[in-house]
Amino acid sequence: MKQIDYLIGPEIADGPWNVGLKPPRDLNACIAGYLWAGLGDPDVDTRWRSTHAVKLLCELEQEHVLDALLLLAEGTDNRQFNDSDLTFYEMNAREHLLLALERASLSAPRSARRFERLLREVAFKGEPHAAMRESAKQALTNLSHSGEVYLDDHTALALARVNEPVGEVIALSDYERPHSGDHDEVTAAGEFHFGYDFARYWCKPLAECFGLSASEVERRASDVITEKWGLANRGRYEEDARHTLGLYGERRKHMYKDDRSPVDDLDDYLAKHALMVVAGELLATGQTYREPELEGHDFSRWLRRERLTRLDGRWLADRKDPVPSDQRSLHNRETDHEHWRFLIQSGDFAELLTPEQNGQICVFQESSQAVDRACESISIRSAFVTPDRAKALAVALQTAETWTSFKIPEAEDSLEIQRPPYELLGWIDSDAPDARVDGSDPFAEGILFPPPRPTSAVIEALGLIADDDMRAWRPREKPIAALISATWSDTTDAGRGRATGMEGRRLTIEESVLRTLLNNQQKSLILKVTIDREQYDYSGRRVGFDEEDFQYLDRSYKIFVIDEQGRAFEL
């Protein structure tokens, strides 16, 4: 025991042992306490891992742990699992618990129902924290639809009005609103000293929804911290014990514009939750604005940016797929060859069009595989082309000066050609919005939603139905997948701005379905397959060339045409 005496000194953690540190006798309460501490951790990775754990407990119907977790969310002391000298981020814990319950209300409504009391409390009472209220609102709505929770007409109407304006919604362009010209006139306001970028990049977007100045919103956020919450904090470095003890580590980053740090210090923690409370207060008291040409009010769009990426309540992590078998082909041994970058053969391009040999043809891909000293990136794009001009176009593109001289367009791309008989039409849409709060989820890092997908016109023409995650499109009443979309990410930070591992997105179509589609459209399909290889030295720097005229190596590409009979053409 003498070997661990240094751990029980009065200056260490909670100091000498006392009865208040005694853990619960019930194992379920201990598990709940551990999870509650994780939900409130400063590190967003830990918070999201704990959020996934709560969702899984709901799906496994672990009612005793969930009941203990509910008690903690309602204020039961959890000092046994927290350092008394460090501020516990209780609002983080509650916010991530609500995110877990919102997701579980879709996949495990019977378990999520156990938190009905908490959900009603957050949605209708207590602080008007906009993000937490929205999670509670969505969870209760889902539970009502599943029949697990009963909402009378009055309550259902009140729930629908949560996070909706109570005052007038004015249609006015942002540049015509009060304080629209305050671009560089943000002055510090209030007793709490926020970071330099807080007013400009966090307060101003919210202020614009209500025609206020960024300084006014910042002052209101300061008042929430110092007056409403009654905290003595004023935003000084020495007030944060984690700073003075050096506990944040290398992951902690200073707030820069609207970027979120992967680790919250005390100032960031207080600032972001105070801003959410201000948002709820303004919504309940002030008039709001909307852009005349857009649907809905500006506040709803602001709140969307502070919430989950997907509109259906599911997480980005739900869309993550296993790494395809063909994406595990890069090995250190072969890439160590000094001429590996040049060892690309003609057949390599054709193989990429049928990557898993399952009767599916790849019509879209952007992916990369990286090992210690090399990286290979693949790009595949396709578009419809007039059949009697397809081969001539293929020859022209294959003999272009460089791979950047042209582009195979996606749907509604400005580079589409629609001048019969010269037509080049996109049929795939790969656009996806930037990831929002669940973009910080370590199980979803790098995943985008929606995935690469056919246009609605193609879906309608083939009579297809997509599943919830847009993984597969199937003909009605047929089990065979006509199109399959995959999204994967399994990378590790290698330093110097590089990552090793595999990531990518892909859309494939079954061969017979492609023939049917091309016949219906009376088009051929033109595809561009690009391979780009890079090598790095032992320091992680990209390997170049000694010869002065060969500092840049053009990417290798090949053009293919598939006609309506399924026949392929290449030079």
C-alpha cells in the first residue's frame, strides 16, 4: 500500500478519503455514474463515445442502468466519479444524454420512454436552452408517433411550438435589417470576457435572426453566466483549474472564428451554453426575420447549423460502412519501390469499374488509401452522352492536354452540355452539406450525408425505393439492389497533415439495370477513371523529381464508354 500513498495526499484529486467518495453499492448505479461523467467530459471524443453507449443501453433495454442515469440527469450527486476541484460540465452531460435519447426514440422507443419526465421538463420548463429543447422536442415527437408516449391535443400543440417564434416574423433581406452594417464594429460587452472571435463568429449569426447587434447578444450571454447562473467566472485563464494543472493536452485548441475545439475549456463551455440560453430567450420575446426568397425563418436555419447533420434524426455514424475489400490493397512493401508511382498499367483502370466482382459497375468514386510512405487516390465520374457522339468524345478527352482540361459533370453542373446532338448530362449528385455537431463523433469522422446518389429523375425512371440511409435503391417488391452507395472512413493521424488508412465514397449500379437505364434514356455512359499516386520520404515530405522539368507528374486517367447494350469502348 505504501507504493500508492502518493495518490491519497491532501493535494491530490479529492484529497484524503471521506465517506462522500464511497461509490454506490449497486453496480448499475456505478455504470451510470461512469457514463454521466463521460457525457460531461471536456473532450468531445469521450462525450460522443458515451453518447453511443447510452443509445446502445437503450437498444439493449438495460432498464436499471437507464433508471440510474435518469436520476443523475435530474440532479443526483455524482461526486464519486468527478474531481471536486474541477468544474463538471453538467450541461454537456445533459445535452449529450438528450442527443442519445433523441436517437434512441427512433430505434428503441420503449427504453427511451423511461426518460419521458426529463424530456417534458426540458421541452416545457427550466432554461430555454435551444439545442437541448430541440432534442427533447424531437424525442417526444418520435415517442408520440410510436405510441410509447401520449400527448393530448394541448400538449402536442405546445410541443410543436417549441423553438418557434412567438412574435412577428418579418420578411426582410439581411442587409436591410438593423445593425446589418456592424461588420467591424463589435465591442466587448458585459462582465464576462469571451474569446476574441466569439462575438463576430458566434453571436453575430444569432443576432442577425433578430435584428440585433453582435455586442448586444454577447452582453446577454455574459448576463446569463454572471447573473442568471450567478457564477463568479469572468473568463480569466486562472479561473480554470484544468488550465492551471495542464490537463487539456495537445487536443485543446483556441477558438478560431467559428471552429469548435475538440476539447472545451471552461470559457468555451460556458460561452456556448450561454449563447443557447440567449437564443431561447430571444425567441420567446423578440420579433424574428426571414429571407424573403427562402422558406422558414432564419432562426430555424441557425439552429440547424448547431444540431445534427441529418434531417431525419439519425447520426452520421449510422451511415458509416465497412471498408470495401478492394480498398485494402495498398501495402508498404510494394510502395517502397522507387518507381511505384509510375507502375500504373492500362488494365488497372478497367478493374476499378468492377471493384468487388459482384455484378455491379462503379459509376462514381472518390477514395484514397494511404500507408506510411505512399498514398493512392481514385476518382471515377460518369455522365450520359449522345450515343453517336460518344466515341468521338472519348477520343477527344483521352487525348486532351491534361486531366484538368475537362470535367465529367454531375447533375445540374454548369458544365453540362445540352445542345443536341451534342449532349453530356450528369445523373449523379454527390453534394453534401458540411458536417455539424455529429461531425465530431469519432465513429463518423469524415462521413458525409447524403451519400453519392442518382437524381430523382433516374430513381423515378427505374421505379426505385431507397432505404433510410440511402445505402441501396431497389425496385418495388424486388430484393435485389439496383444501386448501392457506400461511404467509409478508417484513418489514423500520421502527423504533418497526413493520415494513413482508407476513406472514400462510391456508387455502383447493377449491370442489367444500367442497360435498362441507358435504353430508357437513349444514351451511352461515358466514364473517366483517374489514378493519382504520391510517395513520401521518411520525414513525411512528398517525394519529387531531381530533373527540373519534371517537378509535377500529371495524374493518370482513362476514358470509357458503355453503350445501351452494355458494350464497353476504350482507346
